[in-house]
Amino acid sequence: MNAPKNDRHSSLFMADTHQVENVSRELTNYNLYAQDRALQEAVQREGAGWAESSLQSFGALTGSADYLELGFQANKYLPEYDTHDRFGNRVDLVKYHGSYHTLMQTAIENGLHSSPWTDPKAGAHVARAAHTYMQSQVEAGHGCPITMTFAAIPSIRTTPKLAEYWEPKITSRLYDPRNVPDSQKQGVTIGMGMTEKQGGSDVRANTTRAYPVAARGAGEVYELVGHKFFLSAPMCDAFLVLAQTEAGLGCFLVPRWRPDGSKNPLQVLRLKKKLSNASNASSEVEFRGAMGWLVGEEGRGVRTIIEMVSLTRFDCMIGSAATMRMAASQALHHTSIRHAFGNVLNQQPLMQNVLADMAIESEAALVTGMRMARSLDSLDDEHESLLMRLGVAVGKYWICKRTPNFTYEAMECIGGSGVMEDSMMPRLYREAPVNAIWEGSGNVQCLDVLRAMQKTPAVVDAFFAELARARGGNSHLDKHVNALKSEFADLSDLEYRARDVVDRMALALQGALLVQNSPQSIADGFCVSRLAGAGHHNYGALPRGVDCAVIIERATPRA
């Protein structure tokens, strides 16, 4: 007997319960370069206009859906570590998902690890920074070994007989992830080991010791005994490592394999369990007579490796600026689609205030990083060299420290869906604090600024000369700079005041660069909100008169 027909059980009620509407969509298949007017302008302004074609192509690649997906996959399938192979041989092997290797290969094939060294022309560092800025928006973790490989060259060049063999392999655009001796590879990557348990940032407290095998001196072989609490990217082919010698700290190039093809006793104890930067392995290691070549002189290890550290700090600044840009792009894209309370979100005054404020902050970070890239391209110019010495420390401190709250604010603009792990936002949020801590935390950066001012007082003159280029462009900036100068009149307790002073230096530098180079809406919005009155607090507190709509239109990517 057939059941009576019941409309409640008809196909009408068994199908979809509602229509999906008024939701955002993925920000994919857009050009990260063509949709970033501030980046395009900075590339032209800072001397890398010749790279336009390459940057357009790279922007299309990095904004494609398939390439953006690599970032998700590399952070879903995390590195795994094997101490030994199945036959009992020590291998110290870190295994990565294929997405990670694709990201590494793309970075290396496009010269993100080497282009200023292999083609050192005007604008080379600017072009590399622009490529790195886009690549970092896709995925940050793999940027660690790319940065260290890039930054190792100046240190290794201090010892020509090492550079003769290693530099062609380091700068090669061939990516070879195999765990085999460097003699079997055309391309290698370089890691770094400085930090020990008892010292942290105080590397002079390191206890790892290096003993000469035969002769002493640059390029000679030593054996290292000790540990590192953080050895970054343990799959790299060699590492710059600090260890104590009879003359004090030395810098050593420690390969993963000995020249005879045997395993170097650099033994990985475990991979670190990190809050973020998950795709990139960090490790604890012990050196049990590991061989390494002295780079530079005994007792001058910090001076030798500081060239590398300076460049890694520069990349931290670019990486944090990239995180800001991607977080802002996600928020700007979402709010251009989503309606609430009768209107599109980015048309509502309070949301406009927040979005415009974030767009200003993001552009300020970008112009600072790209200006420092021009200084890197011009180190034979005294002003540029002095400006870079102070500007990278100030910029790294400020931009990296601003990124965590910035990223959270972008997440809040998106709302509940921005907290979901299938969104990019949780990854950006977790990644945001990393660069502020790595390569010198906030206090270390501020102390580095003071050290530079004490050792080379001319850096202060260069810094204020740079600010003077914007004099007369904005009255709030002029007042801020004048007040900042007065802070240097009394140096008696400058260390105690260092964070406040460096904060104000960063704001002065960003304000001066925006006044000179960005649209008036951006520059005036920055100066009136950050430099006037009681200063700037939470995002979305722009005062009256800021043209938010124009700022939002400039910054919003169109997918």
C-alpha cells in the first residue's frame, strides 16, 4: 500500500535548505604586482624599472590559485625528521611535502637567493625585494632558507678560497634538495646556527668550541664540539656557525657532509615545535667533532657573520611588510563584496576608517623596505651606507612589531570566517610575530640602533639628512622631526628611552618617505594620525578629513 503523499517530504524540502548569498569568495587568480600600485611605484622610483616584465610575470604566477594553494599544502603537511635510514645509517634527513619543494624551486629559479650577487646592477636589490615581497605573501616559511642562502654571500666572500668553491654553488639557480654531499650538487642552500641555550641573543656566551685540525686561520679546517639550540633549516647543505676559538668567537662554514663523502657529525636532536613558520624546519643540534672551515679571522666571528645578519634583518622587514599586504588584501577584498546593515562593508564610514588606516600602514611599511633596498644597491655612496646601517635596524624593529596587531585587525574585518583554518588568515596571524623575534628581538634592535649611533655618529646626520628631504611637505612631520632632534641632546639615559626614541625615528622615516613619494591622501593621513596630537592608537581612529575612499580604492586588489 502506497504511503499518502505529503508535501513536507517532497523533493522541494529534501533539497537545499537555503540559497548561498552575500558571501565573499577566494582572492585568487589575480596579479600581485599589477594589482599593487604602491609596489609598482616603488619599483620605478627606487631604480628597478628594468625588472617590470619579470615582476609582472611573477605577480601573475604568485597570485594564481594553484600557486597560492602551495602555501596551504606546505603548512598542512609538515616536515618530518629521520635520524637514521632503515638500515641503521645516520642520515639526519628532514622530509618535506612536494609543495614546499615547489616553492623553494620557484624562489631559486627566479634568483630570490642570488640575483644581486650574480647581476649586481643598479636596482638589483630593489628588484629582488619586490619579488621576495610577492613570494612571501604566498608562504613565509620557505623564505627562511632562501634568505639565509642569499645573506651568506658577503660573509663567505671574506675568505676567497672558500668563496671560490662555494659561491658558484650558492648562487646557482638549480634547486637540489637531495641529502647528498655538496660535491654531487650544482646548487646548494645555506643555513645558520648562532643561538645556544645559555646565551640566546648574547652570542658571546656561546660555549661551542672549535679546534684547529692542523693550521689556524681563515679557510683552515677546525672541528667543532658543542650545541646550538636553534639551527635554522637543517636540510641546508652547509651552515654558518659561531664557535669559540683561542682568540674568541669565530665564524665557521660547517657542511652537512665531509669532503670525503662521509657524514659530518652535525647531529640533529629534534625539530622545534613552533607556534608558526610550520613549513620550515628549525632544529636543535649537537656538533660531535663536526668539521668546518674558519670564515674570516679567529676572534672576529661576530663581525664576519654580522653581514649575514644585516641582510636577514632586511628580509625580515620585507617579509613582515608582505604579511601586512596580504592581510590587508584579504580584508579589502572581503569588505568589497560583503553586505551588512544595508550596504557594502567598505562603503560604511567606520569600516572605511579601519580599512584606510590599514592601507596607510601597509604602504608605509612597503616604502620603507624598498627605500632600504635602494640603499643596499648604493653602499659605495656614503649617505646610503650610513642610512642603511640605521634604517634597517629601525625599520626591522618597527615594521615587524606592528605586524601582529595589523594582522589581527584584518582578521576582525573579515569576521568569523577569517578565524577558520581553511582561510589564509590564521596562518598569517600565527606567522606575524616571528620576524619581530628572529634575527634580533625588539630590544636587540633598539640596542643596535644605539650601538650604531655610538660607534658611527655620522649615521645620525645621515638619518636626519634623509628626513630633511621632506621638510616643508607636512607641518606635522616637521614638528615631529624637530622634537625628535631634541631627544639626542641628552644621551644620559638613552638606553632606557630607546624604544620610545626608535618608535619616533621609525614614524619620522615613514612619514618623510610617504610625504615625498605617495599620494597626498596617504601622506596626510599618516602624518595627521601618527604624528599629530596624542599619537596613533587602534586602527580605525583616523581623524576627520582623511579621504578614506580614495585610499581604499588604491589598495584594493581586484580578482
